[in-house]
Amino acid sequence: MTIDIKPASQIFNLRTSAEALQLGTLDPCWTDLGTHANWQPQFGCTALPFLFSGYNHVKKVSTGRSASRSSPISRRPPAPRSSPSAR
């Protein structure tokens, strides 16, 4: 097996490398989670510098009670309200 390393974005940049992974033309690559926010919006918070004070803060926010309320996956449409005339 031969592995050719192409540094300094000689073939793909961050965004295009993530797209190439999806297409199967690149395997593997390094990319950041902020780039993945183009496809999964919940990763967007990782691209904000100084948002978290440390690892424990990240863990608390990402696994705590507020994470389950704000996750697009856990959001459910509101229950339908009955009309006043139906009572």
C-alpha cells in the first residue's frame, strides 16, 4: 500500500474535501466540525471561537438538559389545539 500525503490543500480545501468524502473520491481527510455545519446545522456551534470556557463546559452544554431542548432532532411539532367551538 502506498499513501501519498498532499499537504497545504494541494487537492481539496476544507469544504471540498468534505464533499469529496461524500462522493467517495477522497478517503480519508482532515476537516473541522464547522465545515460539517453546511450539512448538519447542529455542528455550527463548534465554529464559534471562545463560546465555551473549557471541555467541561462543552460537555455540560452538549449533553445537558438544554441540549435536548434545542436539538433539531428532539424538536417535535406542537400538539394541535382544540378550537373553542369544539368544547
